Amino acid sequence: MSGANNDATSPSFLSDKSAKIFVAGHRGLVGSAIVRKLLALGFTNLVLRTHAELDLTRQADVESFFAAEKPRFVILAAAKVGGIHANNTYPADFIAVNLQIQTNVIDAAYRFGVKKLLFLGSSCIYPKFAPQPIPENALLTGPLEPTNEWYAIAKIAGIKMCQAYRIQYNWDAISGMPTNLYGPHDNFHPENSHVLPALMRRFHEAKVKGAEEVVVWGTGSPLREFLHVDDLADGVVFMMESYSGLEHVNVGSGKEVTIKELAELVKEVVGFGGRLVWDSTKPDGTPRKLMDSSKLAGLGWTPKISLKDGLVDTYSWYLENVKQ
């Protein structure tokens, strides 16, 4: 176990289509999109394990896996995720499980010779009152949003672990922080889903029932940024090929919509003909949350899927895959 080989003469990521790539978390929203992208690009040697086959919280199991498989590249998209309610109810799970997963995978990847690792985090790593748009250097400049600090602390530790292994071992570990994601394999649960899939489900159910109106919380004024998960997968491949630096990188669309604009667009895509009613007695949440993705744009990557096209794609997946 001599640690990773950083031979500069070895082939690049995209030219190494037979390289063994471990995509951790391949069944989730992000991991499944990354697998789709890699297969479409012609990669032939993906290593995938379900949670039942490999529990990433168990250090001995993770070490045995890396010792046996020896992947060349690792994309770490496995995490315990959930909304505000889940974070408030299970704070110990959110900090412990995520710390265990990323510590086990990052350390074993280094020690068993992985050439490059990409760790994926979340925009919730940034302070609650970060400047807008949020630049990478806003990290650790202020208090976190209390409702998801357990998850955020774990993700910040993952970024810092990648940086530490780069500094101490000169190992090519990088981190990407996506904005709000949506697309195929999203969570459309009635209570636990995020705003975009929740709206899609509610408009669909209202359409099916022939309802006259859908009531949405708040005023519709907050601004949010959304990135289709297939665009993120494209950005992940770009970073594996073209980025090798100490600092984490924001991955966003750079475009904002109000929740009202989003709701109107989802209503149109779903084909709900009734009224949209805003319940302004309910909270709006943070007025604005936009990531500054100019660093990645400066390296040569920008997203390609418009919000409208992405919503059409997501709704067709919903109709085929979510039990009505």
C-alpha cells in the first residue's frame, strides 16, 4: 500500500476508457446521472456496488473492496441526504454516516493507489448569510444554516480531507459543490422532497384529480438556482479531465428564477389548467441563493440544458417511473 501514483505521463481521464472507475452512490440522483454519462462516453469498466453489497460506513469492508478492485478513479457521490425535517430529526445520522462514508472512501482510495478522486458536496456548506452570488472563498466565513449544519459540517470535512491529502501526499483529490439539482431519479416524496419535484408532483396530482387550484407556500419571491443533474454529470467528467487544484469548485447554472417563475413553468410543463394560489402567511425561506460558478466557466465548462427542457425531461421520467 504505497499510496497513489501521480505519474504525469499516464493517460488522461477521457482517453482512458477502459480504466476502472468506482462510482460510489450510483443509484442516487447524482450517481445515476454520472453512470449514464460515463456509459454514453464509452467507458467500459465501471465498478458499482449497492448499499447491500458494500456498506461504505464500514471501514474494513471498504478497505477489502479497494484491495480487491483497485479502481483507477473514484467519484464519490454517496451520501445520506434529506430535507430540513430529516436533518432536524436525525442530526447524529447526518453527521456520523456522512463522515464515515467519506473518510473511509477517501483514505482507502489514497492508500490503494487510486489516481484521482472527486468528492461531491453541496451548496449548504456555505454560511447562511454568504455574499450573493456565493464564491468558493466564502467557505468558513460565517455561521451555517442551523437546520442542516450536521450535513454541512460533514461535507466541509470532506473538502478539507481532500485538501489535506493533496497537501501532505501530493494526491489528486478534488471537490465539486453542486447547486440545487433536479432530474431523473429525483425524490418525489410528498413530504420529504425539495421544491422542484414537490411542485411537479402537486401539479400532476391536481391535474389528475381535476382540481381547480394548487396552493403554494410563501409569496413566490425568493430566487433559486437549478441545475439539471445531467449537466452536473457533464461537469464532473470535465473536472476529472481538466481540473486539479486545491480549492473546491462550484458547479451551478448561473441562472436564477423566482419560485413564482418556477411554479408557473412547472404548471405549464405538467399541463395543469387550474389556478396557482400563493399562501403568503407561510414562510419564504432564504430570499436568494445563487452560487458563483465563474471559476468553472473560466476553465471552459458551462451547462447546456435549459430549465424548460430539463423540466420536460424530468416530467417524462416522473410519468414513467413514479407510482401514481
